[in-house]
Amino acid sequence: MGHDTPDLLPGTLDLLILRSLRAGAMHGYGLAQQIRVHSDEGLQVGGSSLYPALQRLLLNGWVKAEWGTSENNRKARFYTLTAAGKKRLASEVEEFDRIILAIHKVLRAT
Amino acid sequence: MRLLRRLWFVITRRQQDDDLAAELEFHRQMKADELRASGQREPDARVAAQRALGNDVLARERSREVWIWPWLQDITQDVKFGARMLARDRRFTFAAVIALGLGIGINNSVFTIMNTALLRELPFEDAHRLVEARIVDARGREGQVSYADFLDWSASATSFEGLMADVGTTMNVSGGNGSAERFRGAYVTANTFRLLRVAPFLGRDFVADDDRPGAPAVIMLAYDAWQSRYGGEPSIVGQTIRVNSETATVIGVMPRGVTYPAVAQMWRPLSSATNLNRTERAARTVGVSGRLAPGVSMARAQADLDAIAAQIAQAHPAANKELRVRVMSLHESYSPGDVAWRVLGTLMGAVTFVLLIACANVASLLLARSTHRSREMAIRSSLGASRWRIIRQLLIECLLVSVLAAAVGLSLSRFLASIMSNAFNIFDAGAPGSVVRPFWADISVDTLTLTFLGALCLFASIAVGLVPSWHLSRTNANDVLKDGGRGGGATRRARRMSGVLLVGQLALTVILLGSAGLMVRAYVEAQYADLVLDTRGVVTMRIVLPVPKYAAVERQRQFIAELDQRLTAVPSFSSATIGSDIPLHPLGFGGRSLTLDGRPWPTGEDAPEVQFTSVGPRYFETLGIAVVRGRAFTPFDGLRGQEGAIVNERFVAQYFAGADPIGQRIKMTGPAFTADQAPWMTVVGVAQGLPNFIVNNAAGTDAMVYLPIGADPAPQRALSIVVRAADAASGKAAAAAALRTEVGALDPDLPVFGIQTLEEAVATSRVPRRIFGSWFLTIAIAALILSTVGLYALTAHGVAQRSHEIGVRMALGARSQQVIWMFVRRTVVQLTSGLALGLAGLIALGRLLMAIVRDVRPGDPLTLTVVTLLLVSVALVASIWPARRAARVDPATVLRGD
């Protein structure tokens, strides 16, 4: 229940969301939960980062949104990956790995 | 794709907002559930959930920013806010829109005219592909082409879809219905209309066969000629008419508005041109135009013709050495030239001043308003609005006002432009210095005009917003909040800036008033000047002796002599004469180079030019020009070996320094004859000089030489006949009828045209001055009204603002005069600076005014004094009036109602 994890680049958050959506449709709250749980509480995404990120994904056509019913019968908006989104996920993961490796090399250099 | 999605978002904005709010609510509830499940109590759970969710507002804003560019959003907000503020402050908005609308409207009207007369493309299909080719001599003078050269060009040039040639001519149409009538016409090659892409709407176009030597004579009519002489009867096609003493068949009628090359009303094939020298390379009488082949640039066409011209020059060095070709767009060749640009340019300058004055007015209003809104601005700024944001808000309000003003201005400009263009019609009558309007010019609003309007709008809003923004940017929010916007640094600075603006307005007004005054003065002088000529009952008309009938000089002289005899015999004429040129007639044959006998004299290029008129007997007597020294002409003065000349007073002043010229010999040379053909003439008399505005100053000089027609080595075939009716009241029609009879008796095919009384000619010559005078006067009055209203508003506002201060002063014992003086003092200072700047500017610009109306004297003390007095009195009234209200302030009320 802390505040937003700082310094999370917008691109990275998009990546996390896309990845989380790979398993299936989810609503905003579910996404926040999932990210928190999978990162062992390491990443806490607040509303003011999550929802803008989702909008960005919508703008670029990587996800689409639909109103549906949640598990406890509340009206919720569900997001799903589009085909373009899947492609984007793949390329972004690749890119991200490459950068992390590079950063690692710099940090570990003697 | 993204753009479309953005668009979709903007359209469904409301829905999207609601959706997001619902989503956030859902998230909040889920979180609250989670917290409750892990043991949190009810109210805490909700609060904690909210905290976990984070800032709602931030979420929404950021989400929105993803879709809508934030700057666009801000600007939309500013626009909506600005519109609301303007709607609330109706008086300000109304005043600003009217003032700016006036400025913009006037500017746009002048531009519309400029566009029509000077900028617009010709009305032919793909007009920008039409070009004209001219010969340029070693001295850079442009001229027409020889027919032989044209043939070579047509044969060898590859860059053109086709080349066409034209020769202007007079077409004297006679027979049929009515007496002989003169039309302007042209001989053109058969491909002309095809290249122009216009076709006759009756009958057929020329074909190549029509243009063969010896082909049956054909003629094409223009729409207006068809209407006026043939009553619009379609049956004229196929009939024959008598033109220039020949019979020709009418083959077609061109649609309305086509009078190419300039004012031609009839066309015949070039091969039927009787006077055309087809072989002599030095006879350059043909105008050559053409259409560029598709894909060919003008540069390539130029190179093409350059090469061909070079070849011709080699083959014919005597005639074509050192001659080049210049290819220009047809549009450029039609450009009416310097005079039009100067006139319209000056007008444009004048109306720009008015616009600036209007902008200054509105800027002052804004400054005044800003002191009212300074509190609001200060609060905004302390809430975090950046300075730039506040300034942008202001500029957007200015832009809104400008857009409204532009709408007002557009309607005003269409109205004004049509009035002004009617004035230009008068110039087609050929007053001196006339602006020749292309035949297709009509005033209408096109994209260029609208673009200009948009630019004006933008300019106005920036000009208006500049000073208030600067003022705003210097305003310290703290100070404003502290003293409640009542006095203090910001307000004082605003007032100072308004003062500076006012000085600028006053200066510009002085310039405009002064210019108008000078023009009016020139007009008045011309109106009441001594004409020298006795214009009562004098009627003038013109004839043109056409070739081939009058090609021989002897034949011309014979005709003139016979006509002269007949005219003297007419009882209703007390006097009659013939001359090549008469005062007030815009014929303008230019001048001839002068040589004086018995002195060292510059020759060639440096020889001075004088005007000349070849005259028949009794010229001076008929017109009423006094011969002040020596004598008038006798019949012997025209005889070979005894040629005599009469000069005017200005000539004497210029070349003889006032000494007696009688008996001296002079010689005049011109381009149409060689120096040996020019006779030495003995000066036999001195004629009175005519006032400036009467003489057609085509040669740029006032010195005039009169010579007998008999002594002229290259007599003019265009002549003017002047008759003085015995009964001054008899009128034009009677004289015209008599003249037609006499001319018709000598040559029935020869029409008489341009019938005018001398009084009418005088009136026409005054028209440009009158028109410019009235335009400038109107512009100046508009400027005066704007400035005065601005001054009044400024003072009134100052009074209202400083009422507190006034109350204090009066309570401390100040008398009403002192209070009034407090305000008027500022006005006096502003007036003085404005006058000084304005008068200096006026003198500097005086030269410019002289370029359009010759007799304007920029330093004229009478005009300057009148302008100063006018402005001072108006300004003082405008400031004393509201200041008097200051004196009526009741100190008690003001101090109490703080």
C-alpha cells in the first residue's frame, strides 16, 4: 500500500501491462494486482500511472477495451491484447532484454 | 490511424470521461474490498483505498493528455474563456471590433483593388504558360519585333506550343447602319485564339487558310462591337462589312470580355495587314506572344529564342546586331507600370496607418481593461499560471476580437472596393497619368484576398496584444494584490504606455491629415487656376488618317489643307483649326530632341527634349492662346526653306534665359526621321505658357515648340480638330454634326471620334486630383475620428480610475480648474510630441505624395497650420470634456466608498 514506484519509465510500464495481458483479458485493478504479486511487491502501480498507460496502449492500438462484468458482478472495463499488441510485446521484450544486458555490462565492468 | 483514434476520442469526449470515472470508481471499490477482507474497518478502508489508488485528478488529466495534445487543450480552454470574457464586457468588445473592423476593412479594399489591377492572373486557361517576347536593344529599351524575325522564330523555335503575332490598328467601319465609326482592332495570326484557348461563340475561328496572302477578306468581331454596331444580331455572321475601305466577311463573334491584345474590338488575319513590312528586319512593328509547350520552362524558351536571335544577328548584322530577346510572362507585360504601383502603394501605406491607429486604440482599451483585471491576473499567477500562460490568454482574446473584426472588415471592404473601382473607371477615359486597367479586371474576392485578410487579422491581433502583454509581463503579482489595483506602479505604467500609444496615433493622424490637406489644396488650386485658354464654346474632336490611303505625306497635307478650307467656310464656326495635339488631350506623342543654332550643344543622347505640336493656321487664335512676342504663323511659315516655329514662354525661360528668341534658329529631331530631313526653323513668335495641369507633360518638360504642319518632316496621322462655335451656347451636337458633314464630304470612310468640349476636357483632367483628394480626405477623417475617440476614452478612463486621488486632492483644497488641468496637461504633452513627430514624418513623406499628384507642395505652411489647429482643437475638446467630469467628483462620496 505504498505510493507509486518511482522512476518506472512509461515504456516499461506499457511492457508490463502488455505482458500481463498475454494471459487473457483483465481489468485495471486486476492488472495492478497482478503486477504487484508477480513482482513480489516490488512494483506498485498507482491509478495515476496505470490508467494513462492503458490509454496510451489504446491510442496505439495495442489493446482494446470492452465493458464487462467482474468476478464479483461489478461493471468493469476489460482490456485485451490485439494482434498488433502481441507483435509489439515480442519486439519490446527483445529490446528491453538487450538494454538490461548492456546496462549490466556497464555496471559490472571493472 | 492514431489520428483517427484521437479524433474519435475528441468526439466522444464526454463518454470517455464518464468511462474513466467509472473505471476509477471500480478500482477504488475493489481495493476497498481487498482492504476490508484483510481486516480494515469501513471508513478507513475507503480512505485507504483512495490513497492506494492515488490522485484521481492526476489520473484523469494524464489520461486525457494521452489523447489530446495538451497545448491544444489549453488553447481550447483559453479560447472558451476568452470568448466568455468578451461576451461579458460587451462595450469593450463592441468598440474594439468596430475600430479594428474599420482598419481591416479599409486595408482589404485597397488590397482587393491592388490584386485586381496588378496581381491577378490573366483569365485565359493556364494563363501562366502564356508569354510575350520582346526585342531589347543595346540600351535596354524594349520594343516590338519585325515580321521577318517573327517568321524565323516561328520556324525554328522548339519550346512553344505556338507563337502568335499581332499588330494593332484602327478599323474604320462604314456603310450599313449608321455613319463611319472607328474601332480599335488588331491583325493577328490565325492561331491566336487557339493558343489563347478561347473560341467564338458565334461563327468560326480563323483557320490557316484565312491567313494566306490573297485569301478572301475576313473579320472577327468582339462582343461589345457586335452589340453596339450590329445590335447583337446573329445574322451578321456571314455578311460583309466595309472596313478601312475594304470589304470583309464577318466570320464570327468572340465571347464577352475577350479584347486581346489590349482593347481590340475587331480582328483580321495578319496577312491582310496592308501596311506591314514583311521583309525589312528593321521595321519592328509586330507584337509576338506565345504559349509555352507543356513541360517547358520560361528559361528554356528564353535560351531557345536567344540562340535563334543570335543566328539572325549574324545573318543580318545591319539591322539586328546587338539586339537581344526577352521572354516574359504575359501577365508581366500587361502590368500597368509604375504609376499604378505608386498610386496604390501610397494608398496602401495610408490605410496601413489607419490600421495601426485602430490597433493602438484597441491596445489602449486593453491596457485600461487590464488594470481592471489585474486582480484576476494576479490571483491566477499566484495560483501557478505561468506568465506565458497569462499572456497567451490575452493574445487569444486579441485574436478573437480580430477575427470578429475581420468579418466586419470583409463586408466593409467589398462595399468600399466597389466604390473605389468605379473611380478607376474614370481613368480609362485617359486622363494624364491614368491607370490602365486590363479589360478583364473586375473586383471580386479570391483566395489571395482572403489570405491577405487572414494575415491582417493576425497582424492586428499581435499589434494589439503586444503592448498589453509587455505590460503584463512586467506586472508583479504581489504589488497588485497589495494595493488592490487602484494605483501604484502597474497602473501608472499602463497609463504611460497608453500615453505612448496615443502619441503614436496622433503622429500618424497628423501625417494623414496633412497628406489629405495637401491633396485638397492641389485640387483647389487646379480648380481655380487661370486656364489661359478661353474654353467657352470650344469643341474638339479627333481623326486618324489611315494607311494605305494616306500613307504619302503629300496626301496627308492635301487632306488637311482641304479640310481647313472647308472648316473656315462653315458659318456656325467662328474659328477652326487643326493640330497634332491640343492642351488637355492625352495623346502624348512624347518629345523631340532639340538643337539650337549658333551655340555649343550636347548631341545624341544628351540633347534635351522638348514637347512639340504641329499646328494648322489659326491654332492660337481658335484656342485663345496669346502670342506675346512676335507673330502667329502665316501660310509661308510652312514652306520649304522658310520654316518658322513658335516657342512658348517656358522654352524661352529655359533656353534663352529670357532674352529675345525671335530670329534664332532651332531644329528638332525624332526617331521617325533622320537629322538631315529635319529643317532648321526660325523662331517667329513666343506663345503664352499654359498652366501645369493643362499641358500633357508626356515629355516631362514644359517647354513647347509649335511648328506648322507643312514644316513637320514626319507629320502625325492622328490629328485633332478644334472649332470655336460662333454661338457659344450651341452645344456639342451641332458642332459634331457640322464636322461630320465636312469630313464626310472629303472622305466618307473617315470617322470623327472623341468629341469633347474643352470644358469637359478640363473637368476630366481634374478628376485624378479630385479622386485622390477625396480618398485621402476620407482616410484622414477616419484616422482623426479614431484618434479622437481614443483620446477621449483614455482621458475618461483616467478620470474614473483616479477618482480616489481626485477626491483626496479636492478635499485638500484643489479647485476644479486645477483638477481639470491635471488631465489636460498630459494631453498637451502628448499632443506636442505627436505633432512634432507627425509633421516631421509628413515632410519626409512629401516626396512620395508628389509622385502621385504633381502639384503637391509638401512644405506648404497654410496646410500645415490648418492641420495643426484642427488637431489641437479637436484633441483639446476630446480631453477637456471628460476632464470636466473630474471636477464634479464629490470628495466625500469617493473617499467614503473606498
